[in-house]
Amino acid sequence: MRIYLDYNATSPPAPEVVEIVSRLMATEFGNASSVHAFGQRAKAVLDDARGQIAALIDADPSEIVLTSGGTEADNLAIRGATAALEGTPRRKIVTTGIEHEAVLNTIKALERRGWSATTLTLPETGVLTTDAFRAALDRDTAVVSVMHANNEVGTIQPVAQLASLAREQGALFHTDAVQSVGKIPVSVKQLGVDALSLSGHKFGGPKGTGALWIRRGVRLVSTMTGGRQERNRRAGTENVPLLAGLGVAAQLAAAHLANTARRVSALRDRLEERILATVDGTAVNGDRSARVPNTTNISFDGLEAESLLIALDLEGVAISTGSACSSGSLEPSHVLRAMGLPSSRARNSLRFSLGAATTETEIEFVAGILPGLVTKLRRLSRTAAALR
Amino acid sequence: MRVVVAMSGGVDSSVAASLLAQAGHEVIGLSMQLYDQRESADAFGSCCSLDDLYDARRVASAIGIPHYIVNFEERFQASVVRNFVSEYASGRTPIPCVHCNADLKFATLVERADAFDAAGVATGHYARVVFDEPAGRYRLLRSVDRDKDQTYFLFSLTQAQLSRAMFPVGHLTKHEVRAHARACGLAVAAKPDSHEICFVPDGDAAGFVERHLDSRPREAEVVDTRGRVLGTHRGVHGLTIGQRKGLGLSAGVPLYVLRLDPDAAQVVVGPREELEQVRLTASSVNWIAGVPPDEPRRVTARIRHRHADAPATVTPETGDRAQVQFDTPQVAITPGQAVVFYDADEVIGGGWID
């Protein structure tokens, strides 16, 4: 038996998604930019998908730029918006230390090109305080990028409040909503942001698909030069079958979101409570209320997360720590460090992320084997430390 | 049986994993990330680089075994790199590979094996381990391929470690190992062996030591055995006993480094015949049997990896020390290197040269 509890890394595609992607691979090979019938059909497929995505986030289809994924959407938003503001007095970017590397490393790259950046740390709750955010803003701030939900601990930032503060200072507000779209209701209107990134494979869509929603009127310089696809904002022939799959995933998410969230959060809470009750020295990282329904991040005192992760995999249970370096080995979580947790805790924490297909039996199995594994690994790690 | 195998991405450990899987064991591949790969993906050349981790992953996939990369950066820094720097700075010539193989790789592999309920711990070392029933203990033997034998790096293994150890390529020649890799279609079949110290791929140990010391090492005087100053050198840390090149001297006869004295900041040089010595003292001696011999023992002793072991008598002393008396003088006995004692093919023990 294999149990998959790593939905924040990626999620299995829904059967409807697999069906449309494979069908359109065979039937709709046209180039969406072509004038002829093949092109028109492909274009119609893309427009359908655009509409489905827009509906999921309460947006207008004309404001959706289809991309190859969340990372590209983040790059396009941050690089594109800053490039459009080159030559103005606004030279600063404000972000947080818990962002995905797609945001953090993009901003680092801009810093090397003369932009200044303020990277905010967070309290242990993993939720940014409006006071800290307000203090970082000024009239030099060009772009703000604060994620909606965090991939490792699942905490949700008060994006609507933050975006309104940014607007007062005339700064553009981008939010990486890769981990919230499809898990909780997301409305770009209610959030009041200027740009929002999403990724298909995090909610049952295909990998290699994503979108940037960009408010009409916001200037953006395309990061990819080439053809005039996506209203001149993203060059390159669109991947019609995969993007159709993204559209279907968005439609399914919109239809089932409330039910799935209710069911998954009950399972997540059950797993969390079982672990906290049966394993000593455990604690949940980050705020437990302002959180997406499927995620829990738990620290295990006196244990290397790496060993527990491998031991669980050998038992058929797939989880993660959220952070992997280029080689694939694990490193202390930058998210937990940015929340002010000591590096020991950033090393002994594991992320369990559930999804639509997670069952009660699976949760019972995982909760059942964890205490024994943890006890054994702790004993071994104490012995090893004593020998050293 | 469940077996954990350390996979470096080289042909030897790849074939070790393949042989174990073919023998029906449940094999778990582990590769160790020993240093930070983020900043400079190609900074390190020989072992454990991203390319090697890639190779290990491809081999594990071809064999059909699970494979994990474990992060040992901190331990590698603490147990191998720090020791390497401090040894060089104190005028000794360390062999980090022994610390890495025994203190780090073997010890941590056994730990992980316990964590994953694996009875066996395998590596791609050229060595053999056999259980001696009458004596009730394990023996460590040289590999069948005498040219490739790596027991010099394994002298510090304990009976507890040997009881778990498996060296599947120890019974094969290098030629046979490569042939097996080819026959199994492993992509690493023709991969060259690694030689240099993996974290000093440019071979500039002195530069590495300087970059990792808190303060710049003192410049050293180069003197002859009568104390006459012949020149200066960047420090004792960049030199090793028996070295001739790089001293910046021009004398009538070739001069070799005889001794390094970090306290006096002196490099003592002399002609080749003065490099010869018949005695050495070893410390932190490990006896494979678990206990020292009761009386002086005739052995052959090896003082470098590439040294033909020479007949000697080893006398155990208290405090894990031993005296080694060679039958004939040996060239360039070097503090910091290991001395390993053999009885024919069997490793009796070994220690560090004082």
C-alpha cells in the first residue's frame, strides 16, 4: 500500500483532466495563433480554459496570462512589474522570508541588478502582522510580493489588509496563491491585489501549467520575448491540451472546493490530534486556525526529519519537509527559520499535506505507525550522539 | 535481508548495489551529500558532486531500488574538513579519506541501517570480511584484486561494524567489476576512478587550509639539519614529509622535507638518505580483533596507501598506542598518515603515525 500525503508538492490529476489532455493531444494539434479552422478550434479551447480559470478566482478572463506554471507566473509578475517601473523613483521590493524560492530568488536576482529589497521575518504564528508590514512600506516601494498560503506550514496571510496598505503607498501588490487556489475560495476582487500566481498541478491539473492574473491597466514588461501570444505578455505557442486540462481542473476545484475542504480538514485535524496525543515532544508549527485545510507541519523533538521521512517512505507513506536542495537532500526549512524557529526545529519538522483522495484508513495507518517509528529513531539518535 | 548500500555514483558502489540486489537482498541506496552544492555546482570534481549523485540515482533506478540522498554537510565539516585543516596547520599530513570512510560513512551508515531495520551495511570498498567461527570474531581481509585493495582506509572498523559490513566487490577484480557493470547496462561502467581529495579537487591543499583557517599561517624558515637558514616558505601547512618540489631551493644536491615544526615555524630539509627511519609510534590504534595482541607481533606494515607494506614488529603499548620497528629503514614516515598492520592478507590493526 502506498499512501500519498504530499499534495502540496504535487497532486494526482483528476480523471477528467487526464481524459481531456489525452483526447486533445490527439484531436487539437492546431496552433492557437493560426487563422485557419485548426487554429480557431485551438484558440477556442484556450479561451474555454481561460474562462474556467477566471471563474475559479473571481476574475475576468482577459486578465489571465497562461504560463508554464507557478514559477513562471511569479517571475512574470515580479520581473515584469519591476521592469515596467525602471527609471521611476520607486526602487524597492517588499517581501517575506517564507515565500517560495520562485519569489525569493527572483527578488535576489533583481537585487543584484540594483533593486533594493526588504524581506520581512514573521512571528512564530507564520502570519505576518500588519504593523510590521506597514513599517516596511514607503513611497519608494515599487512592488510587494506576499504569498497567500504557505507551502510548508499552510498559514494564510491577511492579503486583503496588506494589499490595501500597499495601495495607500502606491505600490503594486503580487500574491503567490499557488498553495491556496483550489484549496480555499480565492477572489481577486476581495483580495484587492494587482497580480496573482497559480499553478495547475497543485489542484489536480497537469504539471507545466499555470497562470498569472494581472489586473487590467497594470503595466507589465514581458519576460519572454517572441511572438505576441497572451496579449503580448507571454511569448510562445500555447500548450493547448495541457492548458485545457488546467481549465478542467479549475472547474472541478470550483465545483467541489467546499466539500473537499470540509472533508480534508477533518482528516487533517484528526491526524494532527492523534500525533500530538500519542507522540511526546511534538508541536504544530504555525497558526492552526489561519491555515489551508489540508496542511499540517509538525516538529518532532530529538529527531532528524530526514530519517523519519525515509523510514515512512519505506513503510509506503509519502510526506516531505518542503525544502530540498539541488541534490535532492534535505536542508533546514527557510520558512521555519523565517518564522523565528531555531534551526534544530527547522531540521526536525515534517509536512503532511492531504488531498481529495485521502481516506480515513490512510490517516489511521499513518497515525498508527508514527509513534513506534519515532520512538525507535529517537533511541537510535540518542545512542549515536552518545557514541560520538 | 534488508541492506543499506552507500552509493557514491562510482562504478564500485554501483556494482556492489547491483550484486546485492541480484542476490535477492532488499537493497536501499543511500548517497551522501557532503558539502553545499548550491553556490557552485561544479566546484568539486571527484566524488559526491551533483554529477555523482545523478549517476547514483540513475543506477538505483536501473537496478530498481529506492535511493535517498542524505545530508551530511555538518558532520563532514566537523569530522573530516576541520580535522584536515588542523592537521595540516600543525605540520602533519592528514588522510581525510580514512576519517570519511570509517568515522563518517561507516558509522552513519550503521546508524541509518538501524533506523531502517536493515541488517547489512554495504559499500563498494575493495576489501573482504569473513567470520572466523573458531575464534568467534570477524576478520578483515585484503581484496582479491591486490592493486585495488582499500583495507588501508578501513583499519579503524570495529567488530560491531564488521559484523554488519558487506563488501560485495572485494571478491572481484576491477576488470570484473567493470564487466559486470557493462553486462547490467549500468551507465557508470566506464567512469574513471576518483583519486584526489574530493573537497580539494585542484590539489592545492595549502590554499584550502589557508582559506579555512581563522588567521593566516606563519611564514616558515627553511633550514638544513644544522639549523642554517636556506630560505622561507609560506608556512608548514603546505608541505609534506619527503616532498622535494615547491621549496624554492637551489642546492647542489636534491633536498627533501625531513620534518615540519609548526611551533618554531621551521621546515627542516636534507638529502634523501636522511628521510629513512626504522621506527615509528602510532596512536589511536585499533585492533581488528577487538583486543591488542599479548606480545610483540610480526607483521607487514603499510605507512601510506601506495606503499608496499614492509616487514616489521609491532609492540602494543598502553593508551591505544603501539611501537613499530621495521626490519629495514623506510622512506618518509609521515606524521598524520595511517600505519596499517597486516598478517599476509589479514588486517591486524592500525593507527595514526605520531
